[in-house]
Amino acid sequence: MTSAAMRFSIPATAQSRVRQLVEATNARAAVHQLTAYTLDISASFLADYHDIDGRLIGKRPTVTVTISGDIPRHHGWTVLARLDHDEEGETITSLFPGLPEQDAEAVRGHHAIANVCHGCNIARHRTATYLARHENGEMKQLGTTCVEPYTGLPIKGLEALWRFGTLKDSDWDGGEGGIPADLRVPVAEVLRVAAAIVQQDGRFYGRSEQWKNTVPTADSVEAYFFDRKAPMEWRAAVDAEPDAPSTAAAVRAWAIQGYGSLSDYRHKVGQLAKGETVDPRHLPTLVSAIAGWHRDQEKEATERAAQNSKPQGTVGERITTNVTVTTVIELEGRTYGYQTQRRRLVKFQDPQGNVFVWFSSAGTVPDQGDEVELTGTVKDHSIYGETAQTVLTRCRVAEREPVAA
């Protein structure tokens, strides 16, 4: 007997469908006394996934399917191929599923004639004929109704087995054309793209800042990978950011350091960063590691600069300086009758590292990271930890004037 073997890869999520199809095909073939084919499915592995435009966007859990069995044979005859004849006289050859290459070469070397049947020798229009070969090398082109009488092989059973040949090219995602639900994206690539986008935008934008008419960084990263309408020029610009790979590596190392942390957020980000790929639904959390890393970098820089902090001005003196807001802490409010006065601790730092402190009861205060012009009266000079601080009162905060070019 000649053995047939078909091997191809499918999404891991399609395993049960393949099993059902193989079982149904074998059941139909068994009705015609044909031997069942065996099915073997490998362990799941991650394989590259390309979008419809050929762009590699991630990896997908995949399995390798192997379907094997004996090609039906009776009295020395086997059916090697089906010949489909169209209205324009063209013939399309479909090899029997899993046909060995030496037999496939024999089919390709045979000159088929449309509508001819060597069984009945009746000339008439036929949409399909079959190419059969005897073990002595004789080749016969047979019409559908002549296959079984001439070779002893059941045409209905053969047609059932022919279904195996369609499995490899089946659309296992149902033909919707969307991004597969089980797609996974490389962690290193997500962080590289995020770092590049933050570099282009000037900062990280969270989804809570959409009211500012900005595009959240996570949305931009998702668009890079999944939005088929995203401009290729924009993707090329993201890919061209030279410092993005090194920044991504630093962010990943920072994130992994948080794995096992008492902070649920740091632990989750670390867990995502430790993996090679990430589920798209967790992509916003992973992308936010860029913001966390930048905050820690700025905090460390601030702390280093604060080591050079010196008392500024004299008590009672009114001073003005350009500063950056480094800390805003909500304090317990003071209650007067039925009203509670809101209080906040605001810390500033000037370019030389000098630290200023304001215990504010004002209705509004600047946000952390804001660069402002600060005017206040020196109330005290103090030491916090090992850092010298200038405590101010009756402060006025104004937007910093842009530096002339």
C-alpha cells in the first residue's frame, strides 16, 4: 500500500474543529469500506503571525497537524488525481491528499485530455474526471461514473477522503478578517514602540488625560500593531527612533525588578515584562511601565540634585525663582465650623537643586511636573532628612515665561 501524509500548521484554538472534521471524514469513508486515517496534533508553540499585508505583528499559539493513512487501492489500481475541466477548456489538477512526490511527478507528466473517459469511451461534456494508475504503470483517465466499475474503488468514499486536502488552506478564523483573539505581541517590541511614541509625543499620556485632546500612549501603541489604516509613514517614523531599543531594555529591567513587590501594580507589570509575549488586552498595563520608569528616573534625578540644596533668602524676604513642581501631597484638612479648608504640601526645585516647600491652603495648586515662576515669603529654613529646604508662605505661582530663542 502507498501511504499518504499531510502536515500543516493551524491555530491552537482550531484543534477541536480539525478533530471533528477528521472524525466525520473517516466515518463517511468507513461507510464505503475505506480505511480510516490517523490524526496527530503536536504540542502548542508560538509561531509568527503576519497581517494581511504581510507585516509581522506578533505570535500566535499554533499546533502542527499530521494526517496520515493508506491511499485506497484495489486490484492494483489507485486514484491519483482529480481533473476539473472548466468552460474554457482549462484543466485544474488536484492531487489525492498526501500523495507522495514520486506519484505527483507521474501525474504532472501525464497529458490529460478534457472530457475523455478511457472506461466507457463515450465522448460527452464532463466537469471532472479522475486519473487512475495500475501497479504495472498503466494510466487511465476515467469519468466519475466509471471510476468504481473500472477500478473497484468507491467514488463516494474517495470524494470523502479528498476533503483532507482542503484542511490546510481553510480559514480557521472564520473569515472575519480581524485580529485573532489569541494573538500575542512580543514584550520587547511593545516597549520599543511605546518608548518611540513617548519620545515623539514628548511625554507619556494616560487614558485619563483624553480630555486634553491628546491620544493616550497605549492607544497609539495599539494602533501601531493592530490598526490597518495607520499610515505607514508614521510606523516608519516610530521604527526610526534611535534610542527606543535601549530605553525599552531599561524599562523592561525596571519592570522586572518590581516582580514580587508588595505593590500589586509593580508586581503585575513585572509579571508581564518577564514574559516573551503579552496578550493585547494587557498591553495598556505593560505600556504604562514607560511612565513608571520615567517617574523613577525623574525622582532619582531630583533626589541627586536635592543633595546640593541650600537655604535661599532670609526669613521675611520676598523671593522669586523659576522652579519645577516635584511633589504634591494632600494633607488633612482644617475644619472651621461647618467648613473644611483643603491643605496640600507642594515641593519645588530650581535648576540648581534648591528645594522649596509651601504648605498651601489655596484653592488650586500646580500639578507635579509643572514648570512655574514661584514668588513667596521665606518663613523658615529647615532640614528634611539630609536635604536643606526653604519654607515659603503667601506664595504666588505663575506660568513660566518662555525663554527667548
